[in-house]
Amino acid sequence: MLICPLCKTKLLEEPKRFCCLQGHAYDKAKSGYVNLMIGSSSKAHGDEEAMILSRNRFLSGGYYEPLRLELCESLKSFHLSSLVDLGCGEGYYTNQLEMILKIPVLGIDLSKSALKIAAKANPKVDYVLANITKTPIADHSCDAVLSIFSPFEVKEVQRIGQRYFIVVRPGPKHLYELKEMLYDHVVENPLPEVNYPGATCIQEKELNFRLDLKHEALSDLLMMTPYAHTSPQSGLQKVRQLDHLTVSAAFHISIFQFLQAL
């Protein structure tokens, strides 16, 4: 799936690096991921360290395990041959999908800190530091493309994908109780998009469950969301003083099939 970001020829994996037929080589970091950022794009970076650490602690606590299990069960029925996770972060979903589906899996993210965590947890996944809107991936070389809460460009997804595109987005009531503490006026999340050019939606599912969070987990949840930076200080102070809060988790899972695959 991977191609050289310089000459666009196929990258071949060696024990400690990736090389192309033109002689360009990219060493793996000690943790196992490879940096395929070049030129001015190499200055880009992903989520900040505090958000990554908070998210890793929260996800490691198993609070979003129902979503991970649902994704694994849903994708097993499609008999995929390969998968790329755009904006994979710390690999919480990516690593489990590789272990369950037992297929080549590629994770792409802009955060070195997140990829260090991901690559150490599962060396069987190829983790790549790259821009998810301009991926070092060959045309139509990925059987399925996955986006969990991460941004994406439809044209890029269509370029690299063969058959399926899986999108996970927050449902309207996701974290509603947390937002009630943060804001005077709460707005529900917009309904996720289900119409993309060049693809047809073949499956949709809503997943809802409750989270009983103590102070530490609640603090991590807040820090891993944009609300930590966009909320008024009065709301942030209220949440930080809470010992406990029960919140709704609501997710919308959409599976699309590319029209060229029909």
C-alpha cells in the first residue's frame, strides 16, 4: 500500500526501514513507526501531548470498549483484505482491528507521540507519520478506509480506497450531560453526513451507552475533547470540581461502498 513520498514508487519494508526501488530510504523510529513527511509538510504536527495522554488513559480504561467491539464485529462480516485507519491516534481501535481481522492494517497520523504509543502496542501494524489528506498510499490499494472522529478529504479517500469507507462520528446526544455542565445553552451534535460523491451508504448503526465517570476519568475525557479549549472558564471550573458524572456516549457508524466496486 505504501509508496515513496518522493518518487511515488512502491515502498518495501525491511526490518528497520522502508525503501523504494529508486533508493530512497526511511528509517523506523525506535517505537516502530516510520516518518514519511517531507519538505514543508514535515513541520506539521498532530494533537498536543496533553490531549494524547488524556485520551490514552481514558481509552485504556475501557470506557469506549463497546464502540471498539462493535467495529470489530461489523467489519468481520465484510471479509476485508486490507485496512487503513486515517487519524489513528494511539491505535486503540487500529490495533484491535488488526488482531481480530488478521489482515494488513496501516495507521496514519500526524502525531509522533501518539504513534509511539500505537506502534509499541502492536508491531504488526504499519504506523506512518503522514498527512491524512495527502497520504503516501498507492491508488486504490486499500480494501477499506476507516475514519474515527478524524477529518478527511473525500477525494483522497476515493483515491486510495478499493471497496469500503467506514466513518464513525459522534451522535447528536454524545456527551450531552458534560456539555450541560460546560455551557449555558447546549446544542446537539449535527447528524453525520451520509451522502458522499462516488459512494453509496450500505449500512448505518447508532450505538448508545452510558458512562459513569469518576473525577479522574472525567478530567481525561474533558482534556481529550475540543471542549477543553472552547468552553467558558466558568463551565470548565464546574466540571473540574465534580467528583462524579454520568454521561451519554452516542456514536453513528456508517459504512459506504465505493461505486467503482459495485
